[in-house]
Amino acid sequence: MANPLYDGLFGVHAGQSTPFLHLATGAVISHAEFLAIGARIANVTARLGLKPGDRVAVQVDKSPEALALYAACAQAGLVFLPLNTAYTADELRYFIENSGAALIVCDAGSEDSLRQIAGPLGAQVETLNADGSGSLMAQARKAEAEFATVDRSGEDLAAFLYTSGTTGRSKGAMLTQTNLLSNARTLVEEWRFTADDVLLHALPIFHTHGLFVATNVILASGGSMIFLPKLDLDQMIARMPEATTMMGVPTFYTRLLGDDRFTRELTSHMRLFISGSAPLLAETHVQFEDRTGHRILERYGMTETNMNTSNPYDGERRAGTVGFPLPGVALKITDPVTGDTLPDGEVGQIEVRGPNVFKGYWQMPEKTAAELRADGFFITGDLGRIDADGYVHIVGRNKDLIISGGYNIYPKEIELVLDEQPGVLESAVIGVPHPDFGETVVGVIVPAPGATPDTDAIMQAVQQSLARFKHPRALISLAELPRNTMGKVQKNVLRADYKDMFAG
Ligand code: MCA
Ligand code: AMP
């Protein structure tokens, strides 16, 4: 009997006094100390009556204890459901209801509003603050530092991550133990991670990038992380000399390049910089190499699949491409209408299959069937082509999606809020280029006949419903939306009209 995820990533470090987390304060937490925190939390979940397979919804700031809660869920066979700290109560209500979470762990500041949501649903609420205080750790400190790992199979669920949809409804992507473990092991090999690696970790831990790509790779290799609460250039630059590797979204790289302290000398001992979650401009790639002598390694993934492709560690890292399919991952380019595989060189939809591909969307069989084919290929919604040398290029998206600073934003979700506002006939939300975030959100509204919508009131309504990163940075009023002969809104026309609004 076993628990592949826990045994493979966590349990393997039992008794090791080697460093795992180097904190911003200078304190260090060893692998063994980290496992003990996780085991204590696992004991608390058992005492709360949680059973294997129960979902644990977590909306907390980044901290060692927050990461240990992930370890605890793996050890107790619970499904870890991390949530962006920017989500509003309106957004959280849906995730908690939809997932049927048995336990919600949140910051003390949001305890009252979450109790109101959780109460009628019969979910329990515990608190965990950024400094490790709160009811969860108060109980954990009194609990045993050992926990009998719960048996699980590779097919059992390890995590749920919500991804928004083009219809505006978020979908819970069900990730199994095998999905996570297989991808972590592949990435360790591909990117040559060893126990000597020290990863500069400034990403959030509520999404695939910071949680599974970064953390699981370090766990699987036995290395350690400089665990910073967020992207803070002063801290990153101060700590970089201790690191060997870094992972970030493109905004990390453009911000570092914008700082004169970020020099060739500062990065001289680094062995690898990895970028993903959004397209890295070829220009950033070139500037980075000019400044530091390092070529950023760009890779491509999704919440539903973890990582699919990567530029090579040893071969040429080609700017503007996401490299080759990872070992064990099959990737094909297909015709969006017929689903037939297209010859190399042609642009079509990217489909992937492998042990990394999720099990489906929670309680959404139709959506699962529409995107996950019976033969195991997942239709990513990205458009791409494979060049003559086998490099995959992402050339666009077949889904209406904006990626701002590495966060995905589905226009439909914002349009639904705008459309409801007094005096608004209809709306269209687009992404336009932004020098810091890559893309940013612009809302276009059409007033109802004779109406003059109150834009301040509209923005207040948006703030009430949606996380800050989704808020339109500009609201434009137009007499009508451009439409094609079929009556479909031509967002490409709007994007072209407003492409220079935020030009740097
Ligand atoms: C913060 N703000 C944002 C964003 N982040 N607005 C739009 N897009 C964002 N990404 C808001 C803040 O609330 C603030 O609002 C204002 O913008 C400026 O904040 P600032 O201090 O500049 O932001 P920051 O705290 O420095 O954060 C920017 C960031 C952060 C470092 C780029 O968003 C980040 O860490 N992003 C990484 C996201 C990520 O991990 N994605 C991976 C998803 P105000 O001024 O009004 O208060 S996983 C994935 O995509 C797949 C699987 C993959 O392949 O990896
Ligand atoms: P998410 O839904 O947060 O998992 O985001 C996944 C999406 O991010 C993919 O479908 C792509 O559109 C995008 N993405 C991730 N990595 C890259 C990359 N290196 N280049 C371009 N787009 C990327």
C-alpha cells in the first residue's frame, strides 16, 4: 500500500536535516521540519473529521505553513484546492459551492465573510495568516508531529484548480497524483535539477506555476527554495547570489531588466532561468541574454495539463517558441473544425496527451467531453504550429482569453458583470498590449438608447464582484460594437483600434 504523491515528493525526505525553505527573514526550514509541520496539520484535518477525497479550499497568503497544508493534504489523501488571494467573496462563493469543500482555510481577515458562505453549506472554517498564526496552526502545534500516511492510488485526485471558461463559469480541473508526480519527475530530468539546486521562488503558490512546477520540482529533486512572499525586486536582487535557478512569468523578467542592479555579475553563478504562463517576447529574450549572458528557457503548460513542452536544456533555446513536447507527452496540431491532424508547418489547434493530462472537469461531463477526447487528447484552445526543426510555436488562442501578468482572465466573466449594469446595452472586453503585464483588460460598453451609464458606478460594481487583476484598466463607450456579417462581435477590430492605449 502506498501514496505515490506523498511518498515520491515528501516522504522521501523523512529525517533529512537539509534545508528546504530559506525564508525572507533569514530563517531556514529543513525538509524534516517541513514534513513535521505537514504531519501536524494532517492530524488536525483528521480530528476535524475530514476523510480521504474531501476537498480543502485554501485562500491564504504565501507562507511555509500554507505550503505545509499542501503536504498535509497529500499525506491525508485530501484534495488540495488553492484559491487566488485576490478573489472576492462573490467569486469564492461559487468555488466553495461547486467543489463542495469540507474545509475552508482562510486569512483571519476574511473569516467572517467565508463563514457566511460556508455555514449553509456545512463546511468548516479554520484560519491561517501570513505569519503562521490562526486557528489551524494553534491546533497543529498541539498535535503529533507524525501521521500515518493514507493509502492512495496514482489515479486518486490530489488537487483541484479552477480555471475560468469562455462561458464565464469556472471549471474545477481534477488533477490526479500521477498527473503531478509524473510531470515533476520529467521536469527534474529535463531541467537537470539536483539536491544542490536553490530556486528563487517569488511566484504565488495558488497556481500551477508556483505550486506544481516550482515546488514539486524542488521536492522531487531534494533541493531548496528561497521562499519570498511575492515579486519584490529588492529582495530578489538581494537573494539572487544564493540561488542557482529562478522561475517566473514574463513580467518577472521585464521588471528585472528594468532594474540597473540586475547585472551579469549578479547572475553569474545562476545556471537556469525559466519562463512560462504567458508568451515571453522575443525582444525580452534577447535583452536578457545581452544583459546577463543567460538564455531564458521558455516552456508551455496549462492548469489542466501541467507542463507540455519545453525548450531544451542543452540544445538551442529558441526565442518565440516553447520548444519540444516533453518526454511522454504527445502533441499534435489539428484542424479546429474536423479535428484531423495537420502537417507540420500548418497552424491549427494544439492537442496534447500524456500522464500529465487531467482527469476532467469536476461535475461537468459535457465540458469534459468537449475538450478531452475519448482517445486522451486534450484540446488546449491554443493555436500553434510545429516548425521544420520540431519547435512548437504558439501563434494565438482559439479561446477568448487575456493573460495579464501571468493571470488568466476570461472576458466573458467581465462582460456578464458589465452587461448587468444600468444603462448598458451590451459590452465587449478585450486584452491590449501592456508593457508590464503583457496584456491588460479594456472594457467597451454600448449605452442603451438614450442612457448615459455612470462609469464610476460600473467600476464599483466590477470591484464588488471580481478580483482586482480582472478589472478593466479603461472603460470605453461606443455607439455600437463592430460586427461581422454573421453578427459576431469582431474583437480583433477592437483590439487593433486600442492596441496602443498602454504602449510603453
Ligand atoms: C497584481 N495586479 C495585477 C496583477 N497582479 N493586475 C493585473 N494583472 C496582474 N497579474 C494589480 C494589483 O492588485 C495592483 O492593483 C496593481 O495591479 C499593481 O500591482 P503590483 O504591485 O504591480 O503587482 P504585483 O504584486 O507586483 O504583482 C504582479 C505580478 C503578479 C508579480 C506579475 O501578478 C504575479 O506574481 N503574477 C504571477 C501569476 C502566476 O503565477 N501565474 C501562473 C498561473 P492596485 O494598484 O489597484 O492595488 S499557472 C499558468 O498560467 C500555467 C499553468 C503555466 O503555464 O504556468
Ligand atoms: P492556465 O489556464 O492558467 O493554466 O493558463 C494556460 C494558458 O497559458 C495556456 O493555454 C496558454 O494560452 C498560456 N501559456 C502558458 N505558457 C505559455 C507560453 N510559454 N507561451 C504562451 N502562452 C503560454
